[in-house]
Amino acid sequence: MTFAIDPAQTAGLGAAFFTTAAFLPQALKAWRSRSVGDLSLVTFLVFTVGVALWLAYGLMTMDLPIILANGVTLVLAGAILAMRVAFAGQPARAPRGGGPGGHGDHHPS
């Protein structure tokens, strides 16, 4: 049995990984800080609908990179959108540890 690597599928999976992974830091930052007021609600709403449509397209055409990328991105973008609505009007949390790198403000003398 031979296994052929399809360059187009490989490129699609690579693109899916990187474009999807780009949302993870924003989702984590929003969750930790509860600060999402600077994010445009309309932009994330329109983006999330677009991602859902791309996922539907991927499912209809059985395109694995499209399905994977948009399935995960829909979860992350949907989470950011939900936090944008849920945390509206709440004060942001102070970063953990209180200082750069999360180690507090202790400085040895």
C-alpha cells in the first residue's frame, strides 16, 4: 500500500491550522481578562455567520481542511462573541500575578 501526499490538501490543512490557531490567543485573553469592550460586536457577529456558512460549504463539499478550520474557528469566534455579549459593561479583571510575566511586583533588593 502506498500513501500519496496531496500538496493541495497539505496546504489546505496548514492554512486551516494557522488561521484557526490565530483565534486562540484572543479567546484566552478575553476569558482571562473579561475585557472585550474593544472588540466590535458587529464585526464578530458578521464574521461568525461567515464562518458558519464556510463550515456548511465544507460539509456540503466534504472538504476536510474547510470543515476542520471552520469548525474550530466557529467554536472560538462563537466563544469570543458570547464573551463580548456576556461581559459587556463588566469591569476588566486585573492580570494574574500583578506584574510582567505574572510573577507579581516583588523585586529583590
